[in-house]
Amino acid sequence: MAVDFLLLQRYPKPGVPRFRHYGWRGPAFTFGYAQKITAVRALLPADTTLDLCRRATGGGLVDHRDDWTYALVIPRGHPLEDVRATQSYREVHEALAAALRAQGVACVAKTTVPETEGVGVCFQRAEIYDVVNEHTGEKIAGAAQKRNKHGLLFQGSIWRPAASLPATGSATAGPAVDWDKFHDDFTARLAALLGTTAELVPWPELNEDEVSGLTEQYSSAEWLDYR
């Protein structure tokens, strides 16, 4: 979470978005900046070994135990950073859904608003423009955003089991997603959306003191219990 935020603060170049996909060292949950810690803890499984962290972005509680996690940084002044949050959310998720459909996953971006509100576990309820199974409505992918003077941070998660669910009435499982292929296809589609080309770049030389300081902040009880 600290590195994602630092990529927003320090890494953007004018007009050049940045994307990264990463995994987790063990069972982990994250939750949105505005959520109350008491409500979040009430939703957690009885697993005392899991990591828990408050994100800088919004949104609900996200289970990372079997997900595909990514971050996208869009610098200030880029056309997609300048639109409403619902539009940037929709366009990124339409690119994601198209990359999954290329592997046979029956999915679309949800176009209706849910009737209920609250903290909730992210993949138990789909919000508007989340990616869902087009037959069952099961949520496959969601995300959260943060805008500041540097640009837009988009943190997303794909629930792997939901991406391989069978269609309604089918006795067989859905397609086995090739996640390496998905990575390449998704980044290519994002690049086209953002008006650039996808290319590997060296990891940025972030200030070590700033990285360690922000990591300590995100690991602290004060940050976790902020609300």
C-alpha cells in the first residue's frame, strides 16, 4: 500500500501512466480509507495470522487470499484522470473485462446501482461498473480510487475463483484463465485506452527513507485504527 501511494506521489511523468501487478506474502485483507475499523473487524474471518491494512483509496474490505492485484497510476492532466470517477472506473473495467472475455470468461461491467450500502466484503456485492459474471451476476473484479494533485491512483483486484465459475445451468467449470496471458492482454488494452504503448520500465529509484517511513506509517496501529 505504501509503494502504491509513493508511485502516485513521486513516479508520474507528464502524460505517462504506470501499471504494476503484485502478489501477497500471506493471507491479507485491505480496506478503504474512510471505513471504521470496528465495522471492518466484524467482517474478518477468524484467522489471527492474516495481515490487515487500511488503503489510501476508498472502497470496502478486500480479500487478497486468492486474488490478482494491480495498481494503475495516471498522472495529473491525462484525459482519463480528468474525467469523473465513475467514467475512469468504467473504462478501466471494460478493458479488464475484454481481456478476460478473450479467454472465454463470460463477464461484463455491471451497469446498475446496488440497492444496499455499507462496508461489506468487496466480492460479496457488486457496485456499478464492477466486472461481474454476465450469467450469474457474481462479482469478478472491483477497484478503488484516489485523486490528488499528482494524479489518480487506481487499485484493483480480481477474485480468481469467480473468474472461473461455470455459466448458469452448466455442470462444468468455467475456463482456466492463463494469468500471464491475461497480464499481457490487459496491459495492452490499458495502453490503448490511455493512448500509449505497454513497455517494461525499470523500477523507480524511490527515496529509501521515504519508503521506509511510509511503510512504517501504513503498518502502524494509528493508521489501522484511524477511524
